[in-house]
Amino acid sequence: MKNRIYKIITDKPYLVYIIWFSLSFFTVGKSVILNYIPNNYLVYKYNFINLINQHNLYLPQPSHYADLNHYGPIFALIIAPFALLPDSLGMVLWVMFNAFILMQAIQLLPFTDNAKLITLLICAHELMTSSANVQVNPLIVALILFSFYFIKKEKDFWAALMITLGLFIKLYGIVGLAFFFFSDNKVKLIGSLIFWSIILIVLPMLLSSPKFIFQTYNDWYVDLISKNQSNIQSTREDISVMGMIRKIAFPELKNLFVIIPGILLFGLSYIRINYLENLNYQLLIVASTLIFPVIFSTGSESPTYIIAFVGVAIWFINSEKPTDTLTWFLLILALILTSFSPSDLFPRYLKIHFVEPYALKALPCFLIWLKIIFDTLFRKFNSFVPTLTTT
């Protein structure tokens, strides 16, 4: 079966791209046919509209959208080209743009062509879940991958832009700093981070005013603190390790009791400094970096997991060959429980009575993350950078 899949990919690689784009197009096209504009897109659109009209970005606007905006003011400039279009067209183009930019980021990974195609296949269904909610998360994970790529290419100036842009859109982007130790010019990277931070703070002022933007960042901080508190009580969000533990056994669990050990384990990944220039070692850290902020965030919901799932795919491709039974088991578990559970492909009874109430979507990614940490500590890496293969 495995060899047959590899043969299809080798002989007809275009089928993978068709699957990648068609799944996202299908789910957003269905919304257009039903004349339904998901709330997320309206939130994004009014991030731009409120910015240019200097209205508080983080207050409720029930006449325009439900929920609240939780994105930084720089996001208004990114969504602007789409927000200026009719809603249906803007929404479709936004979803396809996110699918395209993530595909481009995956194409830059240091994998063989077949491995890149397998990565796309592994992530395609999870991308569809994100696309159904017209989420920005594919762009966020693409920015993180771009930051790794530019650091590897010794283009720290552009890596810094990717990191700061991700941070100023949505806080998840800050994890790109995890690649700091891969840089050969750390001073330049730090200087570039400062430069781009200033630029990204100033840019939205071109559409509003300095006073409004400075107040907006203060409002954003207050909003994020409030959102964290509400996430803990939510059944739709807090699909995290903390949420899973709270919903299964310890409802009064404090986040820090889980996050602090998680940070310590994540930090241990860097302890083998002799391997910091080894590509396989670096890719394990990239995978860990993508999974970590999702499974340890109270704000994580189902569409957020495209970030973590790209990490799962990178971990799988980068696993030791031949691939052992445990690796296959964890991948299949992740595909079934994390990726397929929100869809109609998964038994509805199990989804409603077990997966959703107990935040079990987080479980496979957590197990894989622990496996990654173990591998960074104990895996035997070659002294040279090998060519990655999928066989």
C-alpha cells in the first residue's frame, strides 16, 4: 500500500496539488453557494474597516459580526485587498491565497520532491478544516516556515520580517524566534527584529493615526488577557493539553502547572549543542516549534491545528528510516483523531460524546510532541547533513 501511494505520487504529482486546492475550494465554495459568509471573514474585514475609520478594533459589533476581533492592527493591511472586494469573492480569494502561501512554504522545506508532496497530502484535510472557517492560520504557519528558510539561507533580515509579521498578526508567530540559534549572524537578526518591529508598528498609522494605533495596541493587550480567561470556560476553544486535562479529570487545573513543564521540555531540545547545525536535528525543532504553541494555548480551536499538523508532517518525513511501527501508529492516530474528527468522516457519536467534550483532538499531537522531545535528546544523528527521503 505504501509503495503504491509513492508510485502514484511519483507518476502523477499533479493529483496532490489538485487535492490540496480542491478541498479548500470545495469547502469555501459551498459557503458561497449557500450565501453564507463565515463570521471569521467578517471579523477580518472589519479589522480593516474599523482601522481606517479609527473605531476600536476589539469592541463588540453585533450589527456586523459575532464574537470579537483578536488580531493586531497590521492585519488590516494584509486583509485590505480582500476586504475591498465583494464578500463572496474576497472570501474565496482569501482562502485560496492561504492555501497557496502555505503550499509555497512547504515547497521550500529541505525535503525531496516526493517528501514535499507527502507533506501536502498529510496536511490537506487539516487545511480544509481551516479553510472552512476562512482562518488566517495557514498564513501564520507559512510565515514560521519562511523564517526558518531565510535563516537557513543566511537572509536574517527577511527572516526577521517573517517573525515580526507573524507576531504582529497573531501572537503564535513569535515562535519563529525558536530558530534564533540556527542563525550564523545573530546580531544582524536581532537588529532586523527591532527594525521590522518599528516598521510594522508605524505602517498601520498610514491608514489611521499614531494616537489611534498606540491606543489600539493597548486595547489588543487587554483583549488578549480577557480572551485567555474566556477560553478556559469554552467547549469550542481550549483544545489544548491543559484543556484536555481539565475536561477529563482536573477542572481547576492552573495553566502554569502544565505550561512550565512544557517550556522546560521544549528548552531541553537545545541541550545537544553539537547538533545545532545538523539538518535533521533542526527539523525536529521546527516540528516541535509548530506543535508547541497550539497544544499549550488555551486559545486553540479545531482550525488552529493546521499549524500543529504541518509540524506533525515534518516530524513524520524527518523520522528515522525505515519508519518504525510507533511512528506509523502516531501518524495514523493524528490523522484519525486530530484531522478527521471534526469532519463527517468521523463517527458522529464519538465526536460529540468523547472527542469534543474532552478536547481529544489535542492528544495525538501531544504524544507526537513528546516523541519529538525524546528524539531530540536521544536520537543518533549523523555528523553530516543527510538527504531526506521518504522511503
